[in-house]
Amino acid sequence: PQTFYLKDYKPFGYEVESVKLTFQLSPNATKVHSAIRFTPKADAEDNRFFLHGEQLSLISAKIDGTPVTARLVDGGLECDVPRTSFLWEAEVEIDPAANTALEGLYMSNGMYCTQCEAEGFRKITYYPDRPDVMSTFTVRIEGDEPVMLSNGNPTGAGEGWAEWHDPWPKPAYLFALVAGDLVNHPGSFTTKSGKEVELNIWVRPGDEGKCAFGMEALKKSMKWDEDVYGLEYDLDLFNIVAVDDFNMGAMENKGLNIFNSSCVLASPETSTDANFERIEAIIAHEYFHNWTGNRITCRDWFQLCLKEGLTVFRDAQFTADMRSEPVKRIEDVIALRARQFPEDGGPLAHPPRPEEFQEINNFYTATVYEKGAEVIGMLKRLVGDDNYYKALNLYFERHDGQACTIEDWLKVFEDATGRDLSQFKLWYSQAGTPRVKVSEEYADGTYTLTFEQSTPPPPGQPEKAPRVIPIAVGLLSPNGDEVRATEVLELTEAKQSFTFDGLASKPVPSILREFSAPVILERETTNSERAFLLAHDTDPFNRWEAGNALAKEVRVAMVLDGAAPDAAYLDALEKLVRDDEQDPAFRALVLSPPSQSDIAQTLHERGHTPDPQKIYDAAETFTQTLAQQLETSLPRLYAATTVEGPYVPDADGAGKRALNSRILSLLTRLDGGEQAARQYASADNMTQQYAALAALMKAEKGEAQSKAFFEQWQDDRLVMDKWFALQIACAAPETTAATAKELTQHPLFSMKNPNRFRAVMGALAGNHAGFHHASGAGYQLLAENLIALDSVNPQTTARMCAAFQTWKRYDSKRQAQIQTELERILATSDLSRDTHEMVSRMLS
Ligand code: B3K
Ligand code: ZN
């Protein structure tokens, strides 16, 4: 397979003045006619006229009305063209019904829809399918579908046809078309300059009742982007469509966002609090792309984090504003450590701006998205809030309508602030998570913190140069008062010290407040100091972090030395959980144990080989001991945290319900499931129904409820995904693979629906002790299913291969088992380029 390199970038030799597309829809034989005006660039280095095209049947091609013969070459076509402006016309035929890869134009439940990012437009027609080629699109759709949509504004419609025009020049990856039997949930928004925007959420008949929350989220996003960034929407219409078969969460096509139905449809009966929060965030994310991604796009796909990191950063700011800032930060750090740290520390490590790829779809990763957002968070912290918004204003002013690079992005910060960002830029070009070792000294009222940074080079990559690391630090006195408010220390050297004078006694430091940099902090400290910070730190993130670090220490000691759960820690938890002054959401987070995979990662970082079964046993013992310790208070706590009254999916209620669910799961270990069964029977919302079912299934007492749940929800695809996943998530290690295997034989299991496939295989990979069970059955089952899926849907297959990325953490027997499976996948005939790249990287 061909490898593409950032260093090889060359602009396209032609301007695309305008694009006109006509679709004659037919499930197996859709005809696409394109009329594209090209003008050769006077200063072009390379005038080769090459158009991308894949899986197209070319019917005819013309230049200025005269038939021409195009040469079909690998990945597209070439043609001899005039040296002056000319009109290129082509007609192709495509087969949307056979398109199970869900890229290009495909069908989902009888409805036509598209997914073009990153390189799907070339499966629709011949085109320079690269993000730096921007043009206006006019689209005519012919067909007998009741609703036919494309980007921009509608310009005409009649029996069997509809026309659309998008006035904003855009790259082809933002093109979209949807046609089918759809109904809309309408809304409207008046922009700050008084423009009325029509809003719609389009769904299949029957789903109309699940749109209200998404619509509110959209309006809040539009308002927030005006208030915080001064950015206004730029068309008269904004459409969202829900699609059942979709490879990812959603897509920001100009004026026509397409969503995986799981990321937009919501109702209290069918969605949990976590679903509501996620839906709100994704709607915001896609909406925010209208400026960060669409109006200013990427020059090439190596720059992906330019739009994704920034848009994730913006959606996190939005969620923090709509809900709780500390809770959002804690959730994001949990997710970063669960998904990005393992990526950065394993064979799939790459910088936020990668420099080579074979298949760009493999780089829509936690590193590009989440680390990309962390890098922006650091930048904002280093330059300060005012400078950040000054730089962003300059970015929108200078680059509106352009396809940009990370260099352009950093330059606006340099120009707006006068700061030299050359060292900061290393965050974009170096892979790996820096480790920061801290030591301290106190003498005569002066306290010194010394930091040493290093980044273990990923295999085959050079030693890393020191980066700029903003470390937010506060100091507490031993009685718990804050004696130094948060200050950002800029670590720029490999080793560097910072002093604090005039202290009456040796302080307790609170380091890396708000998780001010995506690093692994290494500091020798005691459990009693951690407990002190858990009780007293004024930074809520670091309070949680202290509790989390304590929880990890206790687990690690249990796993390595067979120690009993630490009594002081249990006492601290008990005190916190009973403290009604504390935010319930915060208490729920502190009560949520670190994941077993996180413990495995921690053991690995400290040079031990993690034993998944031992980690599982320690988790079970710990939770059981905690339940017993809290025994007398659990019924009161359960009652006190139960939210009465009609369900409202707000942050406040969600926090209380999260705590209530944690308590219920502990209670279920002691009361034989009585309370959970009562909650299951009386629940009028999915959050409580699901929490009760999960508690019961975890305790192996949920058989009747699981049956009832199936009966009640078998016609709701999204709820059924929960049912599939939960059974695997709750299975004991020795039965996990068998449970998953049985579910792949269920009549409602399908390889063609990514949500269903992920529900089952994602849950298998997510059950740490079950997936890594010594029998190897988990590895085998996943590999078999990935091999089967690859010919159907390469993108989803390749993404899910990453479940194996941590394989070098484990013992030699497990490594050998996984290696066998990876080699088996690689040996599959006609393996997709996507999967081939992922597996080869993991084996290298
Ligand atoms: N930009 C899309 C992701 C496209 C993924 C293509 N494999 C969604 C988003 O980040 O908003
Ligand atoms: Zn995005």
C-alpha cells in the first residue's frame, strides 16, 4: 500500500470555479452527472490533471461539450486538458445499495445518505478530492423520495426533483445528500444580527418524539458560539439528519449535519443521563465546526487536528458552561487516560499532527482529537484568556475561507501575543506522553519544586526534546488553608526548579491543577497526603485526582502484595459519600473506581506485568468491602439521593442520579437485589431502569429483568444496543467471550450496523478481565469477527482493531495469543488497506 507524507504536499494545479451535480437516484444504479469549471493556475508547479475516483463506472466524459477519452489510472483518472478555463463534464454510475462500507453514497434503512470525510467523495464522482480544493456546489436531485436534501439553501423543488445551492466555497468532504421518507422536528433561531435561521431535525417516521432535546442543544450551541466567540451562523437553514447506519458519531457537512441516530435521538424513556450529555456535546461539536472546520478548513489531512482539536476544545468549553466545569474536566481526563494515553504509549503512537499515513481514516484518533484539544488548552493557559480570544479573532479574520495548517494557527498566536511558539510546536510534532518527575525541598521558609521531564521514545522514534509544559500549582498549609493560589509554572527545560518564599511551614503542594498538561506526573508521596488533598484541596480536579491516585495505590497494593483494602482510604470514602455538603456528581466520581484497564496501565508503567484476573479480583474485593463498610448508611444514602418528580436531563439531576446509581450497585451486593428490583419495576426513565438492570446483572440476579427489558425494547435499536452491551459488560471473566459469542448469533445481531457491532465487540474489548482471559477466547472471538467485518466495513474494522494496541503490556503467553490473532488478521486475503495498516503498525 502507498504511504502519503506531509513533506510531499503540493497544491493542485487548477482552481475549481464551480461544481454542478445532478443525481438520478436509484438504489443499485444511481447516475451522477458532474459539470465542473476548472481554470489552470498560472503559477502551478504541476499541471497534471488527475481526478480521484473509486468504485465508479464512467459512462462519459466531455470537455467544453466535446467527448474526450480519459485514462483510468489507479485511484482515479487522468485527461489531457486545455491550458485555459474549461468545463469538465462526466457521467458515472454508482451502487448505493451495495455500499456496506458506509462511505460515499449509501443506503441506510431505505434512505439515501452520504459520508464524504475524509475521502468518500471520490466514490460519488471523479473530483480533486482534497480539502484544499474549495468550490461552490449546486446540486439537483432527481428521484421519488419524499424528502431530498443537500447543502446550503433550497433553490427549487417540484414533483420528483429538488435543487440546492451552497454559496460558501467548501471542500468536497463537506458535501452531503440525504433522500428518503423523513419527517422533521422544526425550530428556529434568530442570530445576533437579527437573521432568522430555520432549523430542522430530520428523522424516520416514529422518531419524532426524540428530537426536542437535540433541538434545544442546537439552539444553545448557536447562542453560545455568538456569546463566547462572536461567531454567527451563515445560512438561512440548518438541517440535521439522524441515520441508523453510520461509522462514527456525526458529520459536520455544511448546513446538513448527518448524525448517527445514537448521537441525536433522545427521550427520557430511552436515553440515559450520559446519553443526553453526549448528545448535547456532539450537536455542539458539529455545529461549532461550521467555523472551525468549514469556514476555515485544513490544507491537507495531516492538519486534521487543526479543526478537530480546536472543535473538541470548544465543545468542552461549551459543556463546562452548560453543566459543571470541574465535572466535565474530570470526565475528560478519565477518557484521555483511558483512550489517548494507551495510544500514545503503544505501537499506534503518533503526534497530533501525523507526518505519514496509508489510510487517513485510521487517524481520527484520541490523539488527534483529545490530545489535539489538550494542546489548545495548554496554549490558552500559557497566553492567558484575553490573548487566546485575541488570537482566535485574528485567526477568523485572517483565514476565513482558507484551507490552513498548524503553522498558520500558531502564527496567529505569535502575532497576537508576541510570544515565540517554536518550542511549543513540539507538542504537534512529537508523539508520546511526557513523564514529569517532581521532587521538593523546604528550608527557612523557602519551598522548592524541581521538575524533570522525559518522554520515552516510541519504538523507532528518536529521543524527544523537552517541551513547554504549563504546570498549575497551588500550595496548602498543613491545616488545609491555601497559602498560595494557583500559579502556572512554565517548565521548558529537561530539569528545572521553582521556588516559593516566605512560607511559615512546609506546604502541601497541589500540582497540575485542572490537569493543566497531558502528562504523567510522578511524585513520591504518602497516602495520608493524598487523603489530605482529597479533603482540602481547593482545586476540585485535584481533589478528585488525589482520591483517584489513592484508589490506584490501594488497588496496586492489593494486586501486588495481596494486601487488604486500605482502611484509611475506606474511611475517607465513607466520610465523603456521607457528606451532603459535597456535590453529588463529585461524590459519584470519587466513588467510581479506576477502570481495571487503568490499573493494568499503571502496573505496566511501574514495570510490572499486569494480571487481568488479579486486577478483577482486587476490584471485586474492594467493592464488596466498601459495600460492607457502608452497610448501615446505604439505605439512608439511597433514599437521600433518589431524585423525585419528573425526569429532567439536567446536570443537577444527572449528578444526583449518578451518585444514587453508585449507591444502588453497592446496596445490591448486600440486599440480594431487592432495592434494585423495586427500582427496575418503578423506573419511568432509562437512567434509573438501566442502573437497576446493571446492578442486578452484575450481581447475577437480573435474569427476569433482562428478559423483560428485551420484551419491552426489542423494537428500539438504540435501546437494544444497550441490552447487547450490558450483558457482556456484566459477565464474569470466564464467561465473557461465550456471552459475546452467543450474542453474535442472536437474530438481532448484525455486521452491517456499526452500532450493533460495536455494542457487542466493543463491550467484549471493554471487559478487561474477560477480553484478556487466559483461555484466549476473547482475542479469538474479536479477531474472527474483525475478519468477517473487514470485507463489509473496513473503517469500523480498522478502528476496532485498536482493542489489541495494549498487547505488549501483558505476559508472554497472552502476547503470543494476541500475536497469533493479529497475524491471522493480516493473512486474510483481500484485507482492506485500513485494517492492513492498523495491524501492521501494531505488529511492527
Ligand atoms: N469530522 C467528522 C469525522 C469524520 C470521520 C471520518 N472517518 C466528525 C467530527 O469530528 O465532528
Ligand atoms: Zn469534529
